[in-house]
Amino acid sequence: MSIKLSVYNQKGEKIEDISVSDKVFSVPANEGLIHQAVVTQQNNERRVLAHTKDRSEVRGGGRKPWRQKGTGRARAGSSRSPIWIGGGVTFGPLKNRSFAKKINKKMKQKALKMVLSDKIKNNRVVVVDEIKMEEFKTKIFNDIISKIESKIKDEKEGKKSSVLVVSDQKDEKVKYSGRNLPNIKILNLDNINILDLLKYSKLILTKKTVENLEEKYS
């Protein structure tokens, strides 16, 4: 069984219909699996910033504060002890901590297909034959995206929608023409990921991107 998608040109004019596999673009959603894929990606992108020094890293403390016996005070070997002011921290956060998680490759791919399928089901996807720029021009690129994006009716009128553009090839003119536009992100097919698919409300795919996704994930 296949699903029909309309293909538009850069002017927003419909030029043809294509059939895509329901094995890729009509996969029932599983919230648990999608959540697992999202958490895995977030953890793997997480940077460790917090770091506290233990007693071996704190500067000073090489000399014994006072002799072992005869002072009436508790024994002390170093002023860098965790119980001293200015000493090391016992169980603080460390820079070598890893938040990395693993997920099975097939599970990750299935979660991606679920999100793509959900966007198609809710009419949040537009397929365009190609996206090409003759020059580096943000205004022209914005006009192109606006014409394509208009094929998706936003349920929340008055609110600026966010758009994710996934292209099948790297194009410097497209990349630099669109990078300063708010609420628009341009991705190469190789970098497609579940976080961006969920973050942006509308999805624009080139025809070749759809074909490559179908070939890769079917």
C-alpha cells in the first residue's frame, strides 16, 4: 500500500503527485520509543560543564598544619581536606562524567519514521521538486519558503510557524541565504534527526530526499 504526496515547485505550484511507501511514511506512533530516542540524542549532545576539585587538585596543603600530638587539637594532615574551608569537595560534579546513552539502530530509525509519519498524517509536510538559489539572497530565499510553506495551513493563526527544510544535497547558496531567518533551519539529509523533526512544526522535503528516505528506511 502506498501514500500519495503532492509535489510543488519553488513558486508554490503543484506539478505532480508521487506515491510513497507506507512502511516509511505511515508507521503508527509509539510514544515510549520516540521518548527513548529523544532522550538518547539529548544525552549524547550534552556537554559537561560543572567540575569541582577534590583534595588532590586543590592548590596548597602540602605541609602538615601542626604536629600530630601534643596540641590538644584533632589530627590534621592537610589544610586541603574536605572538612576544611578552602579544601577539596568530596562528591562534587566532575568533568569526566559521561551522560551518553545507547539505542539500537533499528529502534532509532523506527522512531524517526514514526515522527515523519505523524507529520504527514497531520498535513505538516510539503514536498518540493528542488530548492535552488542563483545567488546569495536572504530575501529571495524567504519568498521561496513562504510560497512553499503556504501549502500548509497553520492551525494557530497569527503565530509565526517554524520550518525545517531538509535537502538531498549541500548547497552553499541555500545554506547562507537562509541561516539568518528566524524559525527556519536548513538540514542536509545526512543530518536529519528526531529532535529537529519534533521541534519544527512544518517540514519541507525535496523530492529526492523523500526517495532517499524511502530507499534507506523501507
